[in-house]
Amino acid sequence: MTGHPRLDLALAPGGLTLPEGRIAVFGPREGTSLDPLPKDRVEVITTLFPDHAWFDRQGYACRLAPDGTYAAAVVFLPRAKALARDWIARARAATSGPVIVDGGKEDGIEGVLKDCRKRTQVSGPVNKAHGKLFWFEGGDFTEWLARPAAGLDGFVTAPGVFSADGIDPASALLAEALPRSLGAHVVDLGAGWGYLGAQVLERTDVTRLDMIEADHAALDCARQNVTDPRALFHWADATAWTPEVRADAVVMNPPFHTGRKPQPDLGRAFIRTAAACLKPKGTLWMVANRHLPYEAQIEDCFATHEEVAGTGRFKVLRATGPRVAKSPRLIRRDRLG
């Protein structure tokens, strides 16, 4: 793993000096190099399970939220503008020294730099590899702190979670297509803030619902939105989780991108996980964008499948007869953090 090009430049000829003390690093994604930073002083702040687990394996201290006061902070800009501002405000509030902000052009770094300059004196920027890095001390960023999660059609959401501003139309289409009976044990892969889970629990035959979500912030919202005792919450990577007892049904609206980069392989991994979660006669109910070619993966993992509902944008697929021979197992990866 090579160093981070913009951090390297800022810390060498760029004039950035790190003070002694802990360094909070907000939102680095799996594979991001933090080599320019002193590893023994870094605390990675992330709510995303795969990133949290990856940096934990690299030997970094990891947290869900900042704890106490730091000597410096680094913010890797997320895609969502509201979340980016919240992280910068939290970094400023928790840091006695410089707040370092890094992002690519596609992450909105130009707009964030412009807005930060309105609030404080900014050093840099360092331009490299289709992105920028800058840093500042001081300034009032309290207005950027995210407000407490607001109600949305009776649900609670948070900045940066999927479909934070409204019920996702694909999930709504899937909810409408679900039958009145799903079986006793249901798994919701990629549960988000709990919309689909709430619809599943309207069915009286359901006795257990496992809700699997990689974003801890979204899972916190789900806990508020789904208070039914039949629901169990798991902070885990949905592509690497199976229940200790196979389920009757899986429902899912799998993600197909990371940041702005399409990654249909992520949805394919969800399909493989769904097959591993199900009983021999279990059923998968999934919704996807119509252009995504998931049918070949479904054919590999299930005996039969069909489209049961759809629009010009989305398709709801039903698959039965999972082709899984291995014994089920529980990956207790929701214990981290």
C-alpha cells in the first residue's frame, strides 16, 4: 500500500505540521492509505462496518464517534453534502489543532473549500490526483452540525444514510409486491433505516426478523423505527453474514455502487448471501434497477426465478430453491466497535 499522495505533499513541502497527540480520522474507506500519519496516534472514526473492520485488521484504533479532544483531525469527504459538513463540524469541535479536509472533485471538494474559506483562514490547498487537500484552525462551524434525526413519513433518518430524504421508490415497490405470508423467519439484507423491515413485520406469521446493515448510523435509525421485539439488529457486512438457522425468506434492495462508482458485483454478492441464508424451500424477494443484469447470478444461486412486479425503472424478482449445500453458520462480525 502506497502513501496518500495529497497527505504526503502537505506534510513534506506543503507546510502542514502535525502536533503531538491523538489524530482523529473521519470516514476513510477500505484501502485508503494512512501511511503518512503516525499509526500509534491515529483513531479511525467510521460507522461503516466493512471500513471499520478493515482498519481494525490493519491495527488501527477504531471508533464510531470521536471521544475527547484530539490534537488534529483528518476528514475524508463522504458523498453526501450534509454528512460532509457534519463531519467537518464534529472534527472542529473535537480538535485543538488543525482540521485537514481531503476529497476528490467528484466528492464536492471545491464547494467545501469555498464554504470553509467563508468561515476561517484556510491553508493549502494541495492539488493532486484529481482532488484537493486543505487545512484550517479556528472558525465557527456549529451550523454545520447535523440536526437530530427528523421524522419522515413517521420514520427517523439521518444525514448520509441511504434514502435519507424520503422512502426509496424501489423499496416501496418491493413492499407492495410482498405476499401476505412470508414465513416465520425473515432476513432483511441491507436493512437501512428500517422501512422494509417495518413492512415485513406487518405480517403476523413472522416470528423473527434479522435486520442486517453495514452503516451503524442507519442501524441506529432502524432501532428507533422498528421497535417490535421480533426484530433483531446486526451491524455487519451483509455480503459475509448468515444466520445460525436458515430463514424462510430474504427481502432486499441491495446497493449497487460505492460512492459514485457503480459496482454491480456488490448486488451479486448480496444474491449469493441470500441463497446461503435460506432454507431449501426458502424464497428471495429483491428489487433492483431494471438495467442491472442480476438474472445470471440468480440462475447460478437459485432453481427458479421470475419478475413479479416492475416499472420502467425497477424490477421485483422472486427466486426459490437456493443452491446451497454448506451448513449454515453465524458470522458474528456485528461485535466490533
